[in-house]
Amino acid sequence: SNLDGETNLKIRSSHPVTRNLTSSGELSKFSGHVMAEQPNRKLYEFRGNIVPDSSEAQPIGPNQLLLRGARLRNTQWIYGFCVYTGHESKLLMNSTKAPLKRSTLDKETNMQIIFLFVILVVLALISAVANVILQQNNEDHMSYVGLNSESSATGFG
């Protein structure tokens, strides 16, 4: 795969300890274990050891590592073992969510809606304060309606 954005072929080779194991019969006789570093996001780094039962530990580097999603080219088959799986693979550790794509028109419309909402709140607060002030003066501020305080029902009949 092209995790790093490059499409050029990356040369990988087998480890010298296992290089001569070319048949499934030879491979089934091989016994040992692998010690590897904790999963991390670094694509070009890998530290580990292959420890055959018959000899001491030999280092494994990034040239002996195929990352998840890699495609085999110029070879028909390989034998291998899995080091990291699932969310511990370097591919998934490097994946990020796609950014939210919004057009300039969406952004401008959202700003205008927020601006109009702020204006509405300011006008409502000014009207509320003005109403409180007018009611505290105990004056008749609705004389234009044509009602006086003695006969509140006149003018409706």
C-alpha cells in the first residue's frame, strides 16, 4: 500500500535466519518466537528480534516487515507471520477521520445567522429594559390606543 503517499515499489527481503526455508515442510520444522516493540505509528521504524530455538536472537528491521495493505509485486508467494493486528496495525494507527468539508457559502451563511440572532437578542433586551423603565414612571403611555383608565371597555362596542 502507499501509506506514505508514494507509489514506488519498496524492496523487502527475507530475514537471513529464514531465507533458506522455501517449502512448507522446512517451514513447519522451524521453531522459535518473535519479540517485537510495542505498536506505534512510525511507518519506517521497527525493532524486534526473531529467536529460533536452536540459536540466539537475531534483529528484525523494517526491511523484513510488510505493513497491512501492502501488495506483492514481482514475486509469486511469501511465507510470513503476523506481528500487529486490528487497531494495533500501523495503518489503523495512522488513519484519521476525514475533515469536515464546508463551502465558503456555508460558512458565510452561518456567520450571518449568528449575527442576526445576536441582533435579535440585543433588541429584545433593549425592549425589555425600556418597558421596565416606562412602567416605573406610572404614566399613561398608551394614550394612542384611545382608552382611558375609567372606562376600559369604551371603544370596543
